[in-house]
Amino acid sequence: MGRFLAIDYGLKRVGLAISDPSKKIAKAYKTLSIDSVDVLLSHIKNEIKINSVEKIILGLPIGMNGKNTSQTKLVLKFNDELKSYFSIPIVLEDERLTSVHAKKSLVFQGFKSTSNKENIDSTAAALLLQNYLNRSIFNASKSK
């Protein structure tokens, strides 16, 4: 049974989260520092193989006003690169406020937000993945 991999793409760091095999629970997985897109794609390819990933959920940063931002354009470009590199489905997921919620969650747990940027990125990826999983579970139960 495969898993889903969530990606919170940023210019300096990329947060990853992974689902459990039943695709019900998201877990913050790791944060990668970006040297180049090619190196990043190689890391993602390795994670897909190790974790039997069958779908990628890519966080799409949309402005609070619902409009695209400069970061949205970078993520859409990265989405094109993912699609040309991998043959598994890639889904764009609205990630508005996931970093804010991730930071608050980590502070609540006693982490210092200034020294835990890696945790923020992977936690944000886990939040966007959990949102996607929850909606998928809800939609599946509605269609029964």
C-alpha cells in the first residue's frame, strides 16, 4: 500500500511530510536544504522509492486575497518540473496559513520558533497533507 508525500516548497528549504499507509494520518517527515532543483528532485525520487509514494501533494501558496503571489509562480514552475520528472500524480493543495499554524503548534509544544525553521517547514507540509487527507476521507464517506 503506497503513501502520499507532501511538499512545502521554499527557496531555501523544502518541508516534506508523509502519510501512513492507510492515507489517514500525516506526519512531518524531514526538511531539505536546497542546493539545486536537480539535487532536490533526486532527493524526492529517493523518498518516493523508499516510501512507495503513489501521489505527491504540493503546497500552493496563494495570497490571503485569493490571488497568486511571486511564491505562487515559483511553486507552479516547480510543479512543472515535478510533472516532467515523475510519472505519479501531483496535486496542488492550498497551503494558506499552514506555516503560521505550524509555527504556533511548535511554540505551543515548547519549541523556539526562531531556532526550529526546519521543523516549521516539515510541520507545514504535514498540515497541508492532513488537510488533503481529511477532505479525501470526507469526500469518500459522502459518496457511499
